[in-house]
Amino acid sequence: MKHQELRRVSAVSGLIVGAVVFAGLLTFPIAQAQDKTADAAAIPAGTILPVRLNNSLSSSKSQPGQIITARIMQDVPLANGGKIREGSKVIGHVVKVSSPADAKTEQISLQFDKLISSGRAIPIRTTLRAVAGFVEVMEAETPTGGPVSMPIAATQVGGDTAYTSRGDVVTRNGADVGKSVKDGVLVQVGAGGRQGRDCRGAIDGNTSPAAMWVFSSDACGTYGLSSIRIAHAGKTEPLGVIVLTSEKGQLKLPGDAGMLLRVQ
């Protein structure tokens, strides 16, 4: 009798385990599909990612494959109503370092290819619109006070004026281009550079206000980095590869530099 009861218990236990395994097999593809959907979450082309660089880069010390990270400095609103939260991380790597002993020009090629936001890793490909040194970023983050009749304002990298009282507007040459918000500004992106050829305005119809942090609506190129220029922004082949160059000796890009990356 005891043997029969043991066999009966074993049979029931086997059926329960089998049912649990079968249920797991049924739900696994669904969960896997949901994860893939999350990982492939689309960020519209033209979305600006305002970041502060965590690493310093140097043509004498950086090596191909070196990991680069940067912090999103302001909530980035998306067209679908979502947002990339301030504090999210952008990850990339050094592609190539060129520091020939017999040449004056030194280069560092880098690429950002991953966004870590709300616990998800999202593949991205970006171009570089603007980069500013630490001093320029610090000055743009420091509002200037005036008489009681004058609102508090900060001068953005590139020349816009961001008011932090009396309407919280952002102006350029006397015209409103956006508004001040927590940790930054939301503005309409304008074309910048030489006659607007270097940096474009809206891309693929994406006219949503852009999170530009301490940068102006038409910020384009380098600021406070006299020896560095953007030789390749990543808009053309090789897509997403950003090339910085220095024609005055060693190329040094300090940590805490500000960048405007743009999703392709």
C-alpha cells in the first residue's frame, strides 16, 4: 500500500513539474519578444542628446577599443510622449588614434553606439553637432544677476540667452527660440556653422523642441577648444564615426567637456 501511495505522489509531482515546464515554454517566446521590442525602441532621427563626457581623451594616451561614457544632462522629450531621463548613459569607444611622429596633425576617431536608459540598452548611431570645453560649460551653467528690474539670465554656449525668470524664455538676437526648463532648455534646432552647411536644422520632419542643455539653438562646431576641430561629424561614411583633429600638437579633450550628439 505504501509503495502504491509513493508511486501516486510521484506521478502527481511529475504532472505538476511538467505543467510548469510547459507553461514556461509557452511564455518564454513572448517574454523574449517583449525584451527585443524594448531593446529596439526607436529614437527618432534628429533627436539631440546633450551629454557631459566622463572620460578624457588624448592622442598620446587613448587606445583603440577604449570605452567612453557620457551622461545625459537633461530630460530629452521624444515625439511619442516618452522621454530619455537625465542621468541616462551613452556608451561608445575609441575607434582609432593617429599620432604620427613626423606629422603635425593628430586625430582621435570615436563612436557612440549604445544608450542605457530606464534599465534598457538601446542601440544608437550618432553624429557630433557641437563640443565645448569645461570652462564654457561652467560659464553657461552660471546665471548672471542684474538689477531687480532685470530677469536672471545665462548665456548659452553659442550666444543664446536663457532667462530663468519672467517667462523662462530663450532668445536669440531678440527673437524667442524656446524656453528654459529644469537642467537646461528646450528650443527649435537651427542650422549652424558656415552658412548653415555644417549643422542642419530639422531632420526627417522631426521639429520637436530639442533638449540642448547649455548649448544655443544653432550651436555647431567646437567652443573653447582652440586646437581641436571636428574633421568628420559622422553624417557620411563612415556613418557614426566622429573624428576630432588637432593641428597644434597633441590632441587633448578633457573629461567634463559638453557634447551635443544627434541620433541618425
